[in-house]
Amino acid sequence: EARSKIQQAITSTPVVLFMKGTPDAPQCGFSRAAIQVLEIQGVPPEKLKTYNVLEDAELRSSIKEFS
């Protein structure tokens, strides 16, 4: 189920970020830096979808395998 969710996410949205936390409240330095880079590059919010892997343990482990 998580694998199909990941596949659907990356095919339906131009920019997808699986991160710890949310864009407004990143929970690690990498997530914070990734959001800053996307903002600097001017990625519009409607072309960006984020997923908080801390809310879904299955998604968190599945994204590692998917990569």
C-alpha cells in the first residue's frame, strides 16, 4: 500500500518531498534545508506536495526501499 502511495505521489505532482515534519515546521536540518532550497528556487506551492514521514512509519520505511 505504501509503495503504491509513493508511486502515485511522484507521478501526480511535479515536485514531491518526503520529509520529517512539515514545510512550516521541519523536524530536521535536512528537511529545513530542502524547504529553503525549494523556496529559493521559486517552486510554487501548487506544484509541491510534501509528506511527513514521522506521521507514517510504513511510509518512512517504504520510501527508503523505493529509492
